[in-house]
Amino acid sequence: MTNSERYRIEAKARILKALAHPTRLFIIEKLNLQDYCVCELTELVGADTSTVSKHLSILKHAGLVESRKDGTMVHYSLADECIVKCVACIGEIAHRQLERQVACLTENA
């Protein structure tokens, strides 16, 4: 593997690792609808502020979300809309896997 290939693959892996948590996927889906401040996301997620802030930090470090200050509030938004397509594609794969599992269970019943 060349250095260029390694860098490209590692960059993809960082993004996938950032997405590899249900709360972070939920945040991505919510930010697709509108921008939110940490307090709003905390309420939506149902976790404490420090936990949500940590998830946002991971997403921001991966380049998936960006923030802007508005007085004392920090608002988050998606850094790139194409991540929504990626998450939707993952959802389609998961749905097809479940359909195959159900088909196998009904075959064997």
C-alpha cells in the first residue's frame, strides 16, 4: 500500500469510526433537518450535556459537523450534506439484512 493509499483509507476509517455510535448517527440525522445548539441536542438525545458535547466533538474532528457561536450558544450543522446519503445507504443495507434474516426464519419455521 502506498502512502497516498494509506492516507486515503485512514481518512475513510476515521469518518466511519465517528459514525460508529447510535447517538452520533442520531445527531447526524437530526442535523440533516436543521441546525441545533448543544442544549437542544441534549434534550433530543436524552443524555447529559457533557456526553452530547463529546459526541459532537468526535463528529467535528471527523469533519462531519461544524459549529458557530451565537453569543453564548454554540450551534451545530452538517459540514457536508453528502454524509446524509451515506447514512441513508447504511440504513438500506441494514434493512436488506433484516429482510434476509426474517426470510431465513420464516423458511425454517
